Amino acid sequence: MAADKRGNKTLRDLVLSLFVLGFVVFAIYVFIPHDSHADPVVVVPYSVELGQARRAAPYPVAAPEGLGAGWRCTSVTYSDTDPKNVTWHLGFVDPQQSYVAIEQGNAPSAAFAASVTLGGHRDGARTVTVAGQTWDRWTGGRYSALVHRETGHTTVVLGTAPEAVLTKTAAALQERGGH
């Protein structure tokens, strides 16, 4: 008979515990602010990092100018820990919610482009002319990309956006600084 009482007591404790837990979850939901309609994109300012990169990089650092208010920067990095692999990255979300990034580095061009495109490769002999410069078209991997090789560094404009948006981004790039 003692075993039956213990079993009933355990069931009662379980129901009470679930009730208390439900109350706690409800209180958290009610009192902790949340907005399911908020924009999930976190905008990151990049002017300070851009200035530092332009002063320190061994090549002219590119950043877009005049893309419009709908473009939002979501990530920025500059790394010069390895003098043979100095990298610059700016990531954006465009007005159509596509990802577009500018990647620059002084590592060997093909290896750098393959790395930042996450396994992409040159799309045959396809090129795009942007502001009088020839950019190679890369496909495959996770992103489509435009790759421009210059003496001492490579610039890659990549993303999930259509080629027209990548071309517009490449046309908006302004290179400054470097030594």
C-alpha cells in the first residue's frame, strides 16, 4: 500500500512541477521584450575600420560609395597578422535582402578567390567590364563572384545577389590608401 501512495504522490508532484514551469515560461514571455516584426539584420558601422585598413594595408583598400540607403553593412574585418595574407572584408545586405561582400587580399589570386567564394571557380573565359576594368566571372561554391586581379592584390565582389547587383557593387568601389 505504501508503494501506491508514493506513485500517486509522484504524479501529483509532476503535475505541480509542470504548472510551476508553465507559469515561469508564461512570465518570461510576458515580461521580456520581444518584437517578432523587428528587422533581424544588425547594421555595423565600418568607417573607423575602413580608415585603419586604408592606413595599414599594403594595397589600396576598396569600399563602395553611393550604393543608396537600402544597403546595410553587416560585417567588417581587417587582418594583417600574416604579411603575405592581409585581408579586408565588408559584408552587406542589399535592398532585396541578398548578401553582397567585398573581399580583398594579397595572397595568391586563385587561392584567395577560391577561399572567399567557398569553393568557387572561374567560369571559363567569361568576363565583365566594370568602369573600364576586366573582372573574371566565378561560379560554384556558395556564391557567385566577380574577381579583379591587380599587381599585389585581388578584389572579389561576391554574394547571393544577381550578377547585375554584383556589377553595380564593383562599379561603386573606390580604392584608397595602401603603401
